[in-house]
Amino acid sequence: MNKIGFYISTSLLALLVMSSMIFVVDQRQYGVVYSLGQIKKVITEPGLNFKLPPPFQNVNFIDKRLLTLDNVDSEPMLTAEKQRMVIDWYVRWRISDPSQYIRNVGLDEKAGAQQLTRVVRNAFQEEINKRTVKDLLSLKREALMVDVKREVLEIVKGEKPWGIDVVDVRITRADYVDTITESVYRRMEAERKRVANELRSTGGAEGEKIRADADRQREVTLANAYRDAQKIKGEGDAEAARLYAEAFGKDPQFAQFYQSIEAYKASFNKKSDVMVLDPSSDFFKAMRGSGAAGAAPVKK
């Protein structure tokens, strides 16, 4: 029984030692093998690998994927006009040389993110101090991000390389601090109201001008129409008078008779009309038989 227990214990110990000597490197990771605190080798290809059991050798894994570092600091930065701006940014970076990274930065991605945050923020502060708010909100923002990336690369690839690559640096938001933002919104609102009132006043003045011009044109048109109508009416009356005069000149007695008939029509227009006249007056001459009869022989 003691021998069986010994064999079992020995087998378990051997399995435990073997398991500590085997490790798998994922395709998303670097495998870094340490020997007594020193880097022994760096495994960049995925697969099954072997090492000495602890404490002779240990293995650490570092992410080799493209990482994203987001800004978590909302402390404002000063522009060239001394305006306080809050800048949100992010950086895309990856570990390219695990040996340099471990020697100069740290053992994991968190250490690199902390130091990279400090470097990127300082680069942003330096570049924003050279630029105005208008530059931050215009197409010149692209040049700002290019300059920040250049400064960051100069540091991480300097005398003591960090073993990382900075792929991209981007600004996601550029805004005033809350206290200034509120006052800016109030000024913008006041400016919009001023422009709206100015447009209303201008529109009202233009409307009055258009209405006055339309009224003037209307009066001129009516006056011209009345003048033309009176002219035509006068010409018609003159022509009618000429024709009447010509017709009446040929037969004066007929003219007198016609005028009397017209006078009767105008005088006896309504049945309720009452007139007091002398029957022997010339007004009823055309109605008297002798006058009417005497008029006919003259016509012949």
C-alpha cells in the first residue's frame, strides 16, 4: 500500500510539474518568459510552448491588439486667448516590442495607459496654448491632432523607447467649461433675438413701402382711367351733340317736338308725381291737338 501511495503521489507531482512547464500563447497576446526576474524570451506566435517550472521560469502575457485609450480627465485647458476649454480625446495604440515595453514602461497594459495619458495630455496642452478657439472648432483641428501625435511619437520613440506604436490621436469634443458655456448660450440667444427683431423691422418697413407703392399705383391707375373715361365721354357727348344739331337743323319743328316729348318723359316719370302748370303754357303745346296737327302740315 505504501508503494502504491508513493507511486500515485509521484505521478501527481510529475503531472503538476509538467503542467507548470506547459503554457499556451493566444493569437491576441505576447508570451514573455522570465528567468529569475530577467526576460528570457518573448513568444510572438500563438501555440503550445514549454518553460522550466517555477521558480526557475515564469510566464506573463501582454495584449498585442490595437488598444483604445480614452480621456477621463475633464480638467480644462487654456487656449491662446486664455479661454478655458474642455477637450475629450482618445488614442489608438499597441505594444510593438514587449521587451522594451516591460523594461521602460511596466508589466501590463495599464501601466502604459497611465503614462501615455500623461504624455498625450501634455502634448494637447502645449498645442492648444498656441491656437484659438476658432482653430479648435474649424478644419484646423486636423492639424492640431497631427501635431499632438508627432509630439507623442517623439517621446515614446526617444532615447528610451517605450516599445509601443501610436496609431491615431483624435479629439471627440471641444467645449467651454460649464460656467462659460451657459453665458455663451445666453449671448447666442440674445444675438439671435436681436437678428430676429432686426429682420422683423426690416420686413415691416419693406411691407409698408410695398403697400404705399401699391396704393400710389392704384390711385394713379384710377386717375388715369377716370381721365380717359371723361375724355371718351366728352368726345361722345360732343359727337352726339353734333349729330343732334345736324338732325335738328334740318327740321326745327321736329326738334321742338322731340324735346317736348323728352321733357314729358322726364317730368311724368312716376305716377305719384304732382305738377301744377298752366295748360295754356308752351310746355303743353305738343300735347294740344292743334299744335300736334299743325306740326304735321309743316313737315310736308
